[in-house]
Amino acid sequence: MPYYDHDKDYPFAAFITNLGKYNEGELVGEWVKFPTTAEELKEAFKRIGIGQKDDFGQPYEEWFITDYDCYVDGLYSKLGEYENLDELNHLACLLSELDQGELEKFEAVIDSGEHTSSVADLINLTQNLDCYELHPGVDGEETLGRLYVDDMETLVVPDHIKPFFDYEAYGRDVSINENGHFAPGGYVTKVSDDFREVYHGPQDIPAEHKVFSYPHLSIREQMAAYKEVLDGSSLEGYRRLSQKGHEDR
């Protein structure tokens, strides 16, 4: 697989692969960094042969994602090989708008396994991060206990008792009662049930975040298709022109 130059300014990249070529035993694909643009994606499709013909005159129209590279911790295992590219781009745009604290909270929540069953879930999570609280650096029950007793003072423990106080046991009780989660970035807990599903499907994606369209025939390809029809040598040209006319409508 071609080398990918990691860029932290992009939440993730996807290696988009020509499915027809793959089924023929050839790996033809390209890394695309998200968020991307319609023009950049169109050019990437062209370079990997989407829209071009195979040896039997049939166009390569299908693709899938062979691999991901993710700057956002924990995101890699949540993305699949047949994701909607517009949804991926919308997610990447939303992730790019998060500040560092929000991004760390997002990473902690997905590490807990909540709202990770689909890209739609992840999109909705970016819009509901205020439902969660993250305590960075809290990596265990004893640290959590000390945070709640010494810093937050949720439990009053006299100073002369503190040397004998079981912070670990108290932290364990706190995490169980709150249904909290220890993530690599800290301790995260849900503080509100007002989680709103603001994204319901591709119809909710803003126009400026949409990037996917099937490659259209060039003028030369259209003329060649017309010639095939006029020559009566093939129905393929007629099919392609009819399909393009339908897409243009």
C-alpha cells in the first residue's frame, strides 16, 4: 500500500480502492485526507480508474475503503470499508471544528463505547459533548478518589483521617455509581441525559460538506458513445448516455 504522510491537521484519511481492480487481483487506490473537497475526490477517483473501462468495456464504478489512518484516538476501529463518503466528510468537518478539550472528551467517550455503532452516531456525538465531563489525567480509582475528596470536596474527610482513608475504594464506588469510564485521556462520565439526535441521515449533511458524485462522461467519451449507437455496434453507448441523461436530470 502506498506510503501515507500523516498530517495531524486532518482528523483522518481513508485509502479509497477501486473495487473492480481489486477483484481482478490488483490493488489500485489512493489516500484521501478528510475533510476533502468534491474536486479533490473527483481527481482521486480519476487517478484510481473509477469511471474508466475494463477489458470488456464495462466502467469501473465501485470502490471501497481498504484502510484508515486516524489522528483521533480510538476512531480507527469505528469506521468501516463501505462508509458513505459524504458522511465521512461531514464527520471530519465537525471534528476539525472541535477545540483540544472537546476532542479529548470525544476520544474518551468513544473509548467507552457509547455512540460508536455508526458514523451517524459519531456525528451526533460531536454535537452532544456537553452531556459529558472529562477529568484529564485521572487514570485510576485512587486518583479519582483523591480528586473527589481533596479537590472537589464531595466528601468531607478530616485531615487527621486522610492518611488512613481508602481513596481507592471511594473512587471505585464513585465510578460505579456514576457509570464512569477510565479512558487513556482521563476519567469521563455522563452528566446530562439531554442527548439530542440532530443528525438523521445524509439528507442532513450541509451542501458545503458533500463531496461525492459519480464521474461523468467527458465530451470525448460522449462522442464515442454516440458513435457506438449510430454504428449499431453496441448497446453500451446507449446505456451510458441514458444513464448520464438521468443523472443530469
